Amino acid sequence: MARTPAGYKGPELSAKLVGSELHVSVQVNTGGYRLELRETGRGSDHTFVKVCLTAPGDGEFTSQAFEVELLRIPLIRETGPVHVHLQQVQRGVHYITEPEFVLAKILPR
């Protein structure tokens, strides 16, 4: 069972291992969002996955309906937990320093 680290304040993110894939999803309250993989790798004792959630830009027309953004990420079978990190950005905003990736879920293996 995935757990959310204490202090995480981002959107509700779900993550589960299905065979050799990691399924990551985020429910958003309007259309126009995009969830994409930025990086995967191996830490000293865990696998890390970094995903980015891009929000619609100011003034963009979007549908007013809940949607679920889903990623299916193939993973190499290794031991140790999977740490899912989320970055949130907004389309059309130019950042001097990009927002940090925040640890959103930890999945034991």
C-alpha cells in the first residue's frame, strides 16, 4: 500500500505497481492539465520517479469537469521502495528557478 509522506500538501496523487509498471494518476478539477514523466533512476536504497503536473495557463479555455491524468511507467524489477516525486508548474509561466520536486508517495516493494 502506497503511503503519503507527512507534510505533503500537493494534489491527491495515486501510485500503484501493476506488474512491471508503475501507474501514477492525479485527479484535477478542470481540463487542460498534463502529467508527464521527467526522470526515473536508482537511489542508494530506492527507485525514484519524477513526474510533472502542468496546469493550464491563465486565460486558457478549459472544460469544467473532473479529469484523471494517468501515466504508465515501465520499471526494471529491483528491490527497495519506489519514491514518487511531483513537480507542479503552470503553462505560460517563465520560472527563474523551476519549482522543486516534492516527495508525494512511497510504495514498498
